Amino acid sequence: PGGPNAVSRGACTDHRNAVGVHEGHMKRRSSKKASPSTLQHWRLLLLIALWGSFGTAFLSGVRSSCRARPLGFSRSAFAEVDDELGGGSILDDIRALNVEAERESGYATDLDLVMMQRRARELKAQHSRGVKAGLAKGHAPVLLYSVLGFLFPKSMEGPDGRYSGTYVDCTFGRGGYSEQILRKLSNSARVFAFDIDPTAIALGRELEKRDSRFRIFHRPFADMGKVLHGEDIHGIILDIGVSSPQFDQKDRGFSLQNLAEQDGPLDLRMNAGAGESASQWLQTTSVEELAWVLRYYGPDSGFSIIAERVAQAIMGEQAANGPFTSMRRFAEVVGRALMILTRSDTFEHPYSGSDHPARLYLQAIRLYLNQEKEQLRSALPAAFDLLVPGGRCLTSSFKRIESEAVFQFVMDHQEPDEETLVRIKSKRRLRELYPLLGTDLNYTVILLGEPLKASGYEINKNRRARTGSLFIMEKGPRRINRIKAKPRKELSRFKQPPPRVIIGASAEDASEDEP
């Protein structure tokens, strides 16, 4: 569906092409011949070596996609996104290849091993060029190679090796993604970008002058549906969160790094030229509103009393000593409020901002002031309204709250597979489990496997990449008509069972224990 503008949905083909496996690298250039079984063995080993994070993270997804079925969700998909044991990459696997062992096994010739090493160098160089381009502007785009691989399916490549179509970079930042996307596009293709950071807009204006295919909008990315209404979009990248330059610039008021020696303002705005800063908002809010923000966006959503204590400490300090103009003072108040729980007498700011006890409470206020979760929730449906059938939306998140929003969006726009339709006869129950069936939307959202994590190679280059997760979503055709059955209210669909009686002994044994 979708005609010539549609992007191919061949998930299996895309997967193989994204990691650069093609038969040209397999051909023998020597007169030496191998038996068919030997040839199959070393080809299989080479494929496994090149598989990396794509194969590991997408094995179940590719199988399901080949059967044209929506994917399910595993428990590991909801794991903390700051897990540093992320999947490997093709670069890691090729680098870890034991050349001597392969040579002794007899499955590969010296020429084959040389070609594998050459391919590893090519991929590493390609990845490094993109990272260096971002670092030159102060920000390294995370999972760049994976983004390019899945945003541009090999099947859509033109005869000249470039791609046509229209693409959107929802968070321009320092231009790392946009510039690399432009490098792969034909002269007729276009890239639209969004950002609200004035510094990012200034850099985007410079790119507009250099490349007529590019245009940037000083608007939040949730506005893309209004700005780009009527456009046929082939791919969208959403890189959520604060960029490295925003953290590194003390005057932006985002960083807790080395507060013992370097202080900064309490600002937290993505667009420093509009809206209230964190310091200004604290002067107008109530302790109850602050407690709600800290509980809803903070780390202790299940422990409201902690959010209330921290909120009371902040507002009490402000009432006694005036508005918070210093990040150091605010962080110390939060740190001391949390230290009461541990009965510690002294407080010292840790050097690393990631180790500061105030980090997640400061983040909670930032998420509220910039409406980051709400922006993401609005942007995802707008993105899929713009995408052509088969188009892909790649979302890079760095916090659990963002990952949960993406999963929620996917589940709200999934269709049941054939087995589910056979198993569940009740239309009302299908409507409850698959909210999409109660709408007139003409598409479904397919999550191509579980989110990718940065490789050890990339984390060594860019430490902040360790918390990144990349979601690859595809716009698929709707197969099932709308179900008009009215779902039950949530209170009726969840019922707490009666408490269980815990017995330590049988009735006879218990009677013998009585005095």
C-alpha cells in the first residue's frame, strides 16, 4: 500500500542490509574450492559475527515481522533504561572475532578473514565520521549507525547509492543526525528539523544556507503535524532529552557537575528565552503542586511521603531565605532533606552530577517545566499521521518515563494477530485489549523488536550513550475494521482478590502447640 512513495516493509531484508552483509563479500577470489558444507559453515559464522546488536535485539522481531504479525512485549523491554549492560554492535563482534581460531577451524580462508577485517574497519570509520561530525559541534548523536541503517532500508537505495523522500529530525540539537541524513539523500530529497533551543536554531540557519534541501523550524516537535500538514514523510527521528552542550554549559542551569567549585543558575528551560525558569516557577507554586511534580515525574512515584518531605524542605528554605537563584543551594537543600532518611550529619556535593542525590528531583522539575513527556505523547501520533505506509519513526530515549510513553503508544496502536482473534471471541474484550480497534485510524504501529542499546565501542567514545535506547517503529496497514462494542471502565476490569490466609502448621499440629 502507499504507491511509489511508500517505504518497503521488508524487515528481514532491511535487517540483513543494515549490517552490510551482501554476497559480494562472500565470493571466492581464489581458485581454491571448498565443499558445499564447508562453504555454508563459514558463511553462517560470518553472518553471526556481523549480526551484533541488530541480531541479538531483533531476532524475535524479525521472525514475527516475516510472518506479518504484530510483536509482543517481553519483561526485559521494561527494564531500567540506565542498564549499562547494553547489547553489543557489529563493531564489537567483528573486533572480538578470533581470527586464528577461525583459520584453524578450516571454515574460512586467509582471504575471507582479511575481507572480514577490512569490512570491520569500513564500518568503524563510517560510525566515527558521524560521531566526529557531532562532536565538532559539541554533541555526539547516540546510536547513529543504527539510526541510519533502519531509517534507510537498502531496498529503497537508488542506482547512485542515495535515497529520495522527505525526512524529519525532530530534535536538531547540534545537527549530528540531520547532516548525516543529508549525506545519504538525493538532490530532490528534503529534511525538515525542529528545535526550541536558540543555539540549535542558529546552527540550523547556517545549515539552511549551505544546503537548500534542509529547513529548520523554531517550534516544539509536537507541532510537526501542524507545520508539515499534507507532506508525505518517509522517516522520522526523535532524539528525546537534553543534549550534551546543554548539560556542559553551566549558564543553562541543567548541570549538577562539581557544584562544590562551580555554581550556576536554577533555570532548566530548553528555550531560555521563553517561559518561566525553575527559580521563577518555585516562587509562584505551592508546596502541594511541587509535591505532585516530584512524585509524578520523580524517582519515588510509589512513596509519596518522600516527595512531600522534599517539597516541604524546598519551600521552607525559600520562605526563610528567599528565592533559589543558585543550583548549588537548591541541590544542597534536596540533598539534606534526603539525608535525614540516613541520619547523616554532614552533606557534601559529589563531583559527578550523576551521583548527586538531587539529580532525579531536579530532573522531575525539568520534565514538568518543558512538558517533555507530554510533548512526546503528542508527537508520536502526529508523526504516524504524516508517515507514508511503511515509513519508520525512530525514537531514542534516555529515561524510563520516555520509554514507557513509547511502549504505551505502540500498545494503543497494535492490532491482534490471527491466533489472538481465534482465541478471544468477545468483541468487547478485544476492544479493551487493543484500543486501536475502537478507532477509525487506517494504520497500525509495528515495533520491530526490542529497543537497541549502545555498544561498548560507542559508550567508550561517548559515555552518555550508555543510557540510550532506540525504538524502531513502522507504519503498517490496518487489517481489522472498527469494533463498536463499548469497553468496560477500568475499575471493572481490575479486581483485587481477597487476602490469603497464611498457615504455618496443620490444624492438628497447631492444637498440640497450644498451652
